[in-house]
Amino acid sequence: MRLVVLRSEKTGVEKAPDDPYLQEFNTHYAERVIGNLRGKPEFCAACAAECLHCRDPYRRDFSGDLAGVFPFPAVLPYVIESPDQYVPPDIPPHDALLAIHIHEQILLEILKHCGRWGTKCVVVPLEVPDWTTHSARAQAIALGQANGFEIAFPKPFCGFKPSPGTALAAFRDHFHIGYPEVELTVEGGKITKANVIASGACGSTYYIARWLVGRSLEDDLVTEVISKRLHSFPCTASMERDPELGDDTPLHIAGQAHNMILAKVKELPPPLTDQVLSPHGKWIQKARSATDTRKSIERAKAVILEEVQADGTYALAQVRAKAPDLNPAAFVSAALLLKKEGKLRR
């Protein structure tokens, strides 16, 4: 399978865009992904002096499958007058196109030409929610339908799990990147082997698998190994809350995907949808979204008004007893709003 990579690249002369009309594109993640694809010995240095060269037996150097890596400026205007000027004239025929945080106008312009290059699938990873806007994604999907190629926007890349039999699935299987998949061998209650079938595109799964070997299934492997190693690799996915992920974060999604490595050999606790794993490996309560907070306050207002209409007054302890799942702050906020609206006197 032939692959073309589109990426942003620093030239060494640009500065961070202080100009409000300019935007800066991530270049670090592309270096990670390309380093993983090329299997460079120096690519991963996470283990430092404890390195076992765990990636060597896989011999996964896809340099020969890279039809080309095309860089674009890391700082560009938000709006480009003529994005067609950035389309490389020498993009060779290929099967898959991987676009890592390039200007979305340039991306859309390039997708218009995929038909003549024989592109079968396009992957545009979103390690940060705003790397590609919803509008641009909708246009890209329409271009894929018009030009006969499949397209995916995994958020993050660790969530890339295409349907079997598709060109996107062939891409994942050939390059062994996407949703992490590790075959574990257990003997005497201990993990003796960890064979990485598919890794996160940044290469983190190899690092995690290396530290699972030798550990007992009785250990808290989610916290002590997977979370600890994912954060120390470190994971490049964003900690920004995203409404499209149910107000979750790409980093948390990446962590949950790696937790599932253990699913075939160890019973996992039910998904902690109301909790997130901190960088220190501790489960903490997920902050409520703005939408949830507004709903809580509206419920608290209704409870207070119902109490006032029945008794003429209300007490915090009484209304809290009627809605114990709401926190005191919701009732305080509700009371202040009701007073402002002239529906309540305090």
C-alpha cells in the first residue's frame, strides 16, 4: 500500500502568530507519526537507560511504502485567498492519504484532486478538537463521495477503528496504526508476552505493552501501567473538553482505548463515564459541562418554586431533600436567578 503524508512543518524562521489573522499548526504530532511509520531506532527514547529495543522484533519500517511526505507552512492566515497555489504539483499515485493538521482550505483543495491520484482512503486525525472544523469535515466527506474515496476523522487517532473490508481498514491493518490492539499471553497469572498488532499512531502502544510484560493480573494495571505510561510517553491528545465526545477529552478517549488491551485477559470495571484519569493516574470526577450545569439550575428553580407555592417559604435542606442529586451550588444559583427574575424574595 502506497501512502502520502501531508503535514505542517516549521521552517525555523516563522514566529508564533501574534497577528490575530494568522494561525499556527501543530508539527510535533506529525513527527511522532512519521517516526513511528519509519521505525527509526531513535524514535522512542521513553525508557531511556532501561530501553530493551522492544520495537525491533516487529521490523515495521514502512519507509518503502511512503510515496511522499509533503510539508506545508506551520503559520498561515486563517483565510487563504488562493488555496490552490499550495497544492503540490508532484503528488504521486497512492492508495492512502494521511493529513496531519494542515490548513483546512488546503486540505479541501487537495481532496478535489484525489480522483486522478487513485486515492482510496483519506485519514485526517484530530488530536485536538479544533484541528478541522465541522464545516470542513462535511465538505471533505462530500468530496469523498463525489470522487470515490473513503475518509475518516478519528478523534483522537487512537479511536480509529474502521469497519472490516473497507479501504480504511486495509490502511489500519497494513500500517498497524489506529485503535490499539495487543495480544497478551498469560502464564501463572502473569503477563509473559505482549504482541502489538496495532499501535496508536504515535507509537505509545509499544511502550505500554513493554511495561505490561511481567506484571500480575492482580495488579491495578489500568492505573499503574497503562495510565502511567501513556502520560509519560507522553500522549499528545488534547485535554480540551469536546461536545462531540460527550464533553469528554481526546486524551481520555485515548486512555480508554488502551485500557481495552486488558479486556481479553482481565475483567475490567464498567466504563467510568463520569470520571477521568488524571496525569497522576488517579480517577477524579469529571467536571460537569455547561449544558449539564444549566439543566441542574433549571431543575433547582422548579423545586424551589414548587416548595414556595406550597408553603410560602423554602429552606435549603428541604429542597435538597427533594433533589438529592443536585449540589448546593445549583440551588444557590437558582435562588439568585429567581430573585433577579422577581419570582422570589430572600
